[in-house]
Amino acid sequence: MRRQRGFTLLEVIIAFALLALALTLLLGSLSGASRQVRAADQSTRAALHGQSLLAQLGVGERLQIGHTEGEFEGGRYRWQLDVAPYVDPVAAAAPLRGANTPELLQLRLVMRWGQGARERMVWDSLRLVPPDPNRGRNVP
């Protein structure tokens, strides 16, 4: 008479426990990967919006000194732009400014799409703008 061999109940329970542990680790890594993909997508979209905004600054209208704000995609991406005259620390003692001298402006663009510190991008740039034709004139 041959004796049938099979798995004991303890072996089956251990196999199911190992399978459950492996599936838990796999699903955890997949959810982490999906979070990273979503974060990469959001930061890429913010970078594209920021680069687009910087590319169109000063085109068609004169770049103005001051602070402006706006948003993209119905408020999902919010931006702040600060434009100020650039102060060169080396040439600050003897500025070379005339009526027909181009002006160097410092731009700081901050793009936000969430509340966290990682959900923010900052661009610092310099722009050389032509002289203002109305500077030095008394325009009514």
C-alpha cells in the first residue's frame, strides 16, 4: 500500500503568509512609484509653465519693475514674479548710467503647486532691457 504524500496544514499556512508578505511589499513599492510619477508630472508641468512665462516676459511690452502674480490651470499652479533693478556689488560705488544706457533687471519667479517645500520652483534671471525713451523727458 502506497502512502499519499501532501502538504501539511502548517506548510500551507506558512506559504500563504509568505505570499501575503510578498504581495504587500510589491503593492507598497507600486504605490510609491505612482506617487513619484505624479510628483514628477507636477514638477514638469510647473517647469514648463515657468519657462513659458519667462520666455514671454518683455516681448511685446516693456518689462516693468514690481511684483506680479498669476495662476495656471485654474489655480493649480500659482506664480509670483518680482522684477527689480540689478545692483552690481562691484560697480555699485561708481554706477555708469546714462540716458541711453540699457538697464539690467533682476527677475525672480516662484512657481507653487502645493503646500510642501518640494512643491515649489524658483528661477532667478537677469534681463537687459533697452533704455526707456521717456526717461529724462517731461511727458504729460
